[in-house]
Amino acid sequence: MRYYIGSKPDNASFYQQNIRRHWEIENKLHWALDVDFQEDADRKRNKNAVQNFPLANKVALNILKNDQTKNISIRRKMNIAALDLNCLLVLMKF
């Protein structure tokens, strides 16, 4: 059970909907980063790497999500881009 303090005199269902909406968005982002980029299995210890790699993963995820050339999964787009330089350049818009 969690308790929340708010300044608005709304009822509990208002807070319940907003809290669930917030966690739904958070979970979708972290699920994609964990499944496609295996962030939970990451073992980096260097301070700079620990800060920079999650940022790079989020940038890469946004690039892959915004790609409209093929209607395929993020993982498949990653694999194709890793094997084909032309596809990678199209994703990077060079």
C-alpha cells in the first residue's frame, strides 16, 4: 500500500487514474530498454559509462521508434542496422 499527499481536494479515483497513467508510461519505456537493450543485465562500473550508456540507449530507442520505413520490431530494426551500413545510415538520416 502506498500513501500520497496532494493539495487538490479531488476524490481517490482521480489520483488513482493519474498514478496508474504515470506508471504505465514509465513501465513502457523501461520495458523497451530492458528487453531490447538488456539494461538490467548491464555490468558497467565506470562512472561515465554508467551515465552515458543509458542516455545513448534512449536516443537509439527514439530513433528506432520514429523510423517509419518498415513496420517491424525494434529488435529486428537493431539487427538489420547492425548488419547493413546503408540501413544504419537511413536510420541516422545521413
